[in-house]
Amino acid sequence: MAETSLASVAALSLLVSGTATLLAALVGVPAGAWLGSRGFRGRRVLQTLLHSLYGLPPVLLGLLLYLSLSRTGPLGSLRWLYTVQGMVLAQFLLILPFVLGLTWNAVASVDPGVRDTARTLGAHGRTFLATLVREARLGVLGAVMVGFGRAVSEVGAVIIVGGNIQGETEVLTTSIVKYTGRGDFAIAVGLGLILLAISLTIFAALTLLQGGDSK
């Protein structure tokens, strides 16, 4: 694999997983904070359904998205099949339950005294939710970290939706599958080590940020 090709594959991996994680955080953190800030009927049922999505097989999600994004599917007009946008959508849907559910748990565990104090000081609506997220920031950041880890290591959905097209939708995980299938194990192992190095670097940075917030 050429150096320029390797760089583009690694960059695309970060782009797809980073974008999916950012979108999942933008949706999942506010929604999880809202759910964790209140009690309501059906709460346990909703939590059970959400937790069951943690085990959603990526290949099943990829198949459903393939059928939806194909020309005859309900989302065919988007023309996102075999595109980066489709891959981002796949990873977004895969990790959203993790970000939302773990944020929900983190916010729900905030000391009730903090909630009462915030309300006494006049916090309500978005201000109240922002206060809870700030108090649960370590857990929320952990939720985002889990989401990114799930996204960057995923292969089943993106290989179905993206098609693993060289120079267009090939990322590190799908490239590893390709070279393993060809019997080029040395290249496959090298790509795996690069993926591991990228993940360790990002997680180390996020862990340092998490440690800084705990002081």
C-alpha cells in the first residue's frame, strides 16, 4: 500500500468515525440529559429497549441501511449508498444508543442535592440541563469515548453501506478485511497496528481531558 494511499485511508477513517461521534454527541448528550433529569412512566421499559440496542449487530444495521438507501428504498433519493455520507449515517446510528444511554445514566446519578440547589437558584429548562451535564461531565465524556471506540473499530455496517471502494470509501477496518482476504497478512497486521495507534492516541488525549476535569 502506497504511503499516500495509507494516509488517505487513515484520514477517511478519522473523518467518518469523528463525524459520526460528533453527531451522536450532539443528539445523544442533550437527549440523554433530558431523560436522566426526570422520572416518567415507562422509564424502565425505554431503558431496556435502549440497552438492547447496545448489542445491535453492525451487519444487520448495514443490511437495513443498504435496503433503505438502495434506489428502490425509502431513502434512495439521497443517493448515499456507497458514499462517505452513508458510512457516517451507519456509524451514527450504531453508536447513538451508547452515547444516549450512558449519558442518561451519568446524569441520573447526579447528587439530588445538586439538582435542588440548581432549581433553588432559578435554573430551569436548558440552563438546568446544562448544569446537570456539567456535573456529570466525566460520565458524559466517557459516553462519547465509548461511542468513538465503537465507531472507529466497526467494519460490518460500513463495508456493506460504503462498499469498500478504493480511494473513495475504504477505511482502515475495511482495508484490513480486504488484505486479509487476499492473504496479505503483513499489510493487514500493519493496518491493524496503525488503527490501534490512532485509537490509543485519541483515547489518551480524552482520558487526560477527563482527568483534568476531575480536578
